[in-house]
Amino acid sequence: MVAPVSALERSSAADVARSLVFYPVFYAGTAGYVLASLAMLPINQRAFQRAVVGWTEFHRFCVERILRIRVVLEGELPTSNALIAIKHESFFEAIDAPNMAHFPAVIAKAELLRIPLWGKAGGAFGLIGVERDQGAKALRTMLAEARRRIKEGRVLVIFPEGTRVPHGRVAPLQAGFAGLYKLFGLPVVPVAINSGPLYHRFWKRKGTITIRVAEPIPPGLPREEVEARVLTAINALNPAPGSPLPTGSA
């Protein structure tokens, strides 16, 4: 049984209208950016990278100007040699990662690399696919790719919960996060985000998405300690028990 939607969670007529504009504009623009990036790939690597980042900037433009969702960044993200652990509530942060962080290598599910055309562009940009349930060989391949990106001076971005988690809920971190933290010896920068109530819905709602960057966590800590600190930091924007979800006002 599906729980009833509260008045605070319902989309307004204006939200519906804005969403109806957002979808065709964003997806038509996405097709253009993907084709442009692939055209640049064999010719000019810098132009290719610029096209990919341009797509994420275009998405942010559509979010802010069409959906009327304000995006606020609290804190500053590192530009190299760090493992950025981001709360995962919606596709917003997955699409926006190259916009909020400088030239990141994002660790994500390998299914994304199999999306026609888009997957090829994502892989060439540095998306690192995780093949779930594919054994040790797939894990070694992923780790080798991640090490190569670290040597390039790039930050690694990971969604440590492993999947989208509804706003207000706390999910345990996947075991792979602690493994990466130990193997790579990088500081972890946890990032909280509250995109779910506004963006993870068909009719997206006007409001404010906050991206809150926590203090870096040094390498070398015991697994239990680093996981506890990351879990607390990425859930910093969750509502207190019993409090309502954000309203649609900005």
C-alpha cells in the first residue's frame, strides 16, 4: 500500500507546468550535448571535457531557471586527492557532480556505462563503473581505473550508501566505501544534500536544494570511526524526527 502524500509533499499546478517545460528542454539539450561531446572526443580532449561539463551546467540552468529550484553550496570542495562521499537522494546530485566538484571521477553503477551514446561519453570522461555481483576480477578492474584517475590528480566521487535513500532516512554505508578509504589512503570529504523532496519526483517542486560540505576526515582511521563520521555528516540535512519535509517555497 502506498502511503498518502501529505499537503506539504504535493506538487502545485505551477510545479506541474514547470516540469512539463523542463523535461523536453533538458532531454533535447542532453541529446545535443552528448552528440557534441562524442564528436569532439577523437579530435580534442579538452573540448570533449568541456562539452560534458557544459551538459551538467545546462542541467543546473534548467533546474534553477525552469524548475525554480535554488541551489545553495555551503562550504568548499577539494579539487584533487580526496574521496568525496555524497548523500544520494535523487538523480540531481549524480548529474550535478561534475558541476559541483572540479573534474571528478565518479564511481557509479556500471549500468550507466551501457546507456547508448551517453555511456560512451561518461566512460571517456572518467565515470568508473562498479559491476555488482561480478566477482574479484571486476573489482580489480574498477580499482585500477580509480587509481589511474587519482594519479591524474582528480577527486573521486562516491555515493557511499550505494543507492538512492529517501530524504529523512538513514541507510548503512556499503562495505565498498571502507575498502576504498583504506586502499587509497585519501581524506574523505562528506557532503550532505536534501534534493529528494524537490527533485526525486515526476512533478518536481520549487524550493531550495542545499549542498553542505563537511570538514575533511583524515585517512587512516578505523573503519567503525570513519563510517560513523561519514554517516553523521552526509545526513546532516535530514529533518529532526517528527518535523515536516521542506515546503515548496523558496
